[in-house]
Amino acid sequence: PGGGRTTISPRTLHCFHVLNMTFPAEAQIKRIFGSLINSHLTSFDEEIKPVGDLLTSATYEIYTRLVAELLPTPDKPHYTFNLRDISRVFQGV
């Protein structure tokens, strides 16, 4: 039904359990990833430690812009972004 998304046939779908969760709020995402990065940065120098909150905010802003501007199309259905993309940024640090 548009945007690069395809429907799954009922014949296939009956073999699986479908679990739907609402996307977490901005404050929750920033708290989760902020806690992760700030705990990782505790072993760094004092001048590096405050960067964790800035990194979290900047990453979330980039993520929201990507989701809003790079929408999936039939030509580019791989333009689907989720929390895994945010976590890859923090895994790289």
C-alpha cells in the first residue's frame, strides 16, 4: 500500500504472532540513549563527559529529520529508519 510497504498475505500471517508497540516519546529515547552514553563516558576525561547529552540530542535531531525527509518510495524502499539506527551511532562510540 504505497511507500515501499507491502502487505503480508493472511495465509502467511497466520503463522506468526503480531506485536504492535507505540513508538517511545522523545524524552524517553533521549533518556535511554543518554544514560547509555553517559555511563560509557564516565571513564573519559572531565572535558569529554558533558558531550554525552549533546551527542544524544544531536543524534535524535538527525534521526527525526531523516524520518521526515527521506521517506520510503517504490524506487527506494530501504529508506525506513528505526531505533536500531540510533543505537548504531552509540555503538560506534
